[in-house]
Amino acid sequence: MLVVDKGRGVGGRLATRRIGDGVFDHGAQFFTSAEPEFDTEVATWVDAGVAAQWFDTRLEPDGSLVTDGHPRWRGTNGMSGIAKHLAASLDVRTGCRLVSLAVDNGAWTAVDSDDGVIRAESIVVTAPVPQTLALFDAGAVGLDANDRRDLDAVDYHPCIAVLALLDGPSGLPTPGALRPAGEPLDWVADNQMKGISPVPALTVHAGTATSRALWDASDDVVVEQLLAAVPGLASGPIAGGVQVQRWLYARPVECRPEAARLLFGLPAAVLAGDAFGGARVPGAAASGNAAAALLL
Ligand SMILES: Cc1cc2nc3c(=O)[nH]c(=O)nc-3n(C[C@H](O)[C@H](O)[C@H](O)COP(=O)(O)OP(=O)(O)OC[C@H]3O[C@@H](n4cnc5c(N)ncnc54)[C@H](O)[C@@H]3O)c2cc1C
């Protein structure tokens, strides 16, 4: 089995980035677990030292905390560390951006951006669905009409993230996160308080409407508007220590009911990821398991 990923590292939206001495989770911020199968998986990550509890309260939009006892998990060294742990025993080719998937003599042919060709009897594709469809279209794959209709309808919310090294403590309340859960901000986190950054490092996520409104704005405008909206921010950004990430496919608007999808009338091809069965990290993990079961 071969895993290819266009990213420089593995993880996709389990994304951790460094700016100077700062460490930032800029995609998924934490995950919860409500399924015994995922609980068991998370326990192995905790044993391996790659995941730890961050907090176990609900963050209300007004900044208050409501104890509910459900662990919110983080990567010990950032969220991407969990993906690195999972990938350690796999044959992974990073920096490999596929540009087409085609059917040829009853098998799959994947072509990457360096014209490399990979042949496979079966494939699991976990890219966001519009990107997956673009790969099939580039390879002139004729999808079954039901598959095409259902997959064309899968849509995602965008999210703009601002990452800022700060010149002092952020002033965020314990546990180092605010969940305004609206506009202009959806989420703010202090990665130092989270335990992954040695220096003050702030992640700010815009809400969906704000992300759409600011999508084509310059990074300077985005940074100014989003940082100005952080309630009670006690320090300012360090010059040269700020970056903007635009996630076009941050979260599915609605998930497909099936946990993974075997495409009809083609060599074995299963689509999986957070658009299937359940959004977010636990949904993506469950979808991966469902994809494996379908293929087997
Ligand atoms: C800003 C933001 C905040 C979030 N917050 C949370 C949160 O707090 N809690 C939570 O549970 N979830 C959160 N999520 C959602 C969570 O990150 C996702 O649900 C989950 O990580 C999706 O995993 P996946 O494997 O389905 O997709 P991805 O992680 O997107 O993986 C798809 C992979 O496909 C690769 N790929 C795509 N196209 C190609 C190509 N052409 N060639 C090769 N490789 C390709 C990508 O590089 C990527 O690694 C958040 C997401 C974002 C963006």
C-alpha cells in the first residue's frame, strides 16, 4: 500500500506550522471522542505520547466555562504529530500532488504534477470531494450518474486563519481558547497556553461569512481586522511573525450519510474523509475505517 499526499508533511487539516520559535495548530484545534472504537484509538495515541487532554469544559461564546467532563484532546507537539505517528509505519510519499486519476485496463492510473505515474488495483481517495472530482474529471473517468449527483452536492465552509507570534502573553483566559462561534471570529487559541508552543503564539479563525467576505482581501487587511476583533488581546503581533492561511475546504456544510463511498461500475475506488458519515476529526477517522472495511 502506498499513501501519497501533496503536503510537505502528512496530516492535511491536522496542521501544525512553525513561525520562528512559535508553534501553531492552524487547522483542527482539538478533537473529542464519543465512539468506543475512536476512544480505543485515542488511548493508543495517549500511550504513545502523541496526544494529551487539553481541557474538559464547554467554552461558551461569552468566555465562561461549563464543566461537562468530556476530554478535548490535542496533539502533544501539535495536531500534525498524531498524523506523523500514524504514518510512521506506512509507505508515504509526501510532496506528491496528483493531477489526474484515470481508468486504464481495469486498474487505476494516477499521474502527479511531475508526470510520475502510479498504477493501482484499488484506491482510497480522501481529498475534499471537489478536489477528488477534479482528479476524476482530469482523467476523463465516467462516474455513475448517482455518484456524480451526490458528490457534486458536497460543499464546504471556508475558513481564514491568522497565525501571530505575540510580543507578550495573549491575555486569553484558561484554557487558552475562546469560542466566539460566530462572526467575525469562530475561534481564538493561545498555542503557548495549549502547551505546544514555547512562546506566545495566537491562532485566530474567522467565521464562515467573514472568511467569505475577506477571501480576496490582502493579508494585511485580514490580519488587521481579525486581530482587532480578538476580545481582550493583551499583546501585539511581532513584525514578520504573522501569516495567513486560507482554508477553502475547511468543513463540510453537510455530510453524506454513508461513512465511505464505493464508486459504482469502476475498478475498486472508495471515497472517504470528513464529508462522509460525520464531520471533524472523529468523523474522518471513522470514515477511514469504513473505507478499509469496504475495500476488504
Ligand atoms: C480551520 C479548521 C478548524 C478545524 N477545527 C476542528 C476542530 O477543532 N476539531 C475537529 O474535530 N475538526 C476540526 N476541523 C476539521 C478537521 O480538521 C477535519 O474534519 C479533518 O482533519 C479532515 O480529515 P480528512 O482526512 O477527511 O481530510 P484532510 O485532512 O483534508 O486530508 C486530505 C488530504 O488530501 C491531500 N490531498 C488533497 N488533494 C490532493 C492531491 N491532488 N494530491 C495529493 N494529495 C492531495 C491533502 O494534502 C490532505 O492531506 C477543522 C478544520 C479546519 C480547516
